[in-house]
Amino acid sequence: MKPAAETRENSWILGALAEEMNLLPEIPNSLYQAAKEDRGLFRQELGRYVECTPEAMLKLPFVLAKTLGPVLGSCNLALLWGLIWSAPARLKEAMTRAGFPEGDDQTERVYGAIMDHPEGIWLGRLNSEKNIEFVATEDSRIHLHVPELTAWLAGITPEAGKIAMAPDAAFPLILMAGWHCDYNANTLMRDPEWNRGRRTGCLAVHPWDAADLDLTDGETARLTTQAGEANVVVQISKLTRPGMVLLPQGFGLDFEGKSVGVNVNLLTPAGHRDRIAGTPYHRRVPCRLEKAFPISL
């Protein structure tokens, strides 16, 4: 697929922003010229450049995008070439074991193989007898202790778990966002014509819960969480468990002025989330399900 006219790679955009912010190091003309003439010469010139300007290694992606990017017609490909060229010695040894002999032309051999095989290549093979050498800590040990998790882990007890998992009378059911169906690919969720003749975007409800709530298959019900509420179409299904309802992600998108399905993200409380990553617990959202009636805005 060819990009639309004037489309820029993200790496080109980031490089342009860095240049406008005066973040690029001074790049000698010899490096530009070497990139145009021969990549073997460019490798040598780049080596001399970073040896004389060590701080440039921290900004090497920008340097490659400016010098080699125009020659390859892609900043991304220039960065790929640079990753291979600057690979640590242990990784280059692994490349050798995969059939790319270490030497001045190893970078070109690996880069050429990647270009010739878009399906992927064996970039390297580790020495299974010495793979622990890849541990990069100062004491060569794997550190499992994470200080940020210490207090959190101390609070994980059976008693705390019972309290956290205790049912809430106001929200007796659990909504799991992300019901995976054969129809929820991004191109199918916006235009309803893609899914003509199929049931899409429904809320899966176990038969026992549906009976308790006097809900029938295909009926519209109201789903409420701490974050909001929405009308959903009930699909009675044994794919879920009693007490849990499933709603696929990706719906609630506008198409030609109309909303298709329910955006489950609007029902997921942002405050109920992982304390470090900040990711909402969208796989366990307390909710309640009722007979539908008009939603108050």
C-alpha cells in the first residue's frame, strides 16, 4: 500500500520537531556526503563521528534520519539500519550464530536479509549455555524486587481480597469489557453495513441472570456503572458466567451522524484503576442491569 500524497512517517515528524527545538547535534557535511556515496563509507564516517562526538549516540536516531533517511527514502529504514549497526557485541555474536558472520559487512548482510524477507528472519541465536550473560545488572543477577510494589504487595491478603470482592448491592453484576467476537474488527464496527444480518454489539447475559431480571433475548435493557449508563441489547448466552455480563469493545462510534452500538469505555470508571500503570480495571466493572427506560441526560 502506498501512502497518500505528502504523508510523513512518524519518525520524520519527530525528527522535524527535534530540529525545530534545536535538539540535533552538529552533523558534519562529510556524513551527509558519505550517506549519498556508499553505506560502507558511511559506516566508517559514522564510527569516526560518534567517537569524536560521544554525546551524539544519544541522538543517533535524529542523525540517521537526517543523513541516511533521505538516501533510503525512509527515516524508519534509516533507524532500522542504525539499530543493527549499533547493536551490542553480544547481540552481534548471536547474529553470527544465525548465519551473519561478524565483520564490517554484518550490518549490510542483516539489513539486506530483513529487506528481502518481509515475513521475518532469524536475527540471532543465543548460546543456551551462556544466556544468563545477557543479564545487564551490575551484579549479573535478576532483580525481582520492585520497591514501588512493596507496600502494595503487603496489602494483598485473603482478608483484603474478601473485602475487595464483596458484592455491592447497588451494582450486583460484573461487566467485563472486551467480549471477543468474530465481527469486532475495526473496519466492521463503524459502518453497520459490514455487519448486515448479524447480531453485533450486544450485551451477553447468562440465562439465569436474564430470568432473575425478567429479560428476554433481543430486549433493550439499561446497563449502569459508577461511570455512566447506556441502553444495551440483551443477548442471552452461556458464554458468560452467572453474575457476569460481557460487552464488546470498539462500538459507540459515529457513522454518518449516527452512533453504532455502545462505547464501553464510557461505562468504565477512570478512578478504579491500577495504581502504577493507571489502567482502568475494564475487565471487572461492577454494574447493574434493569429493564430499559429513557436515560436522563
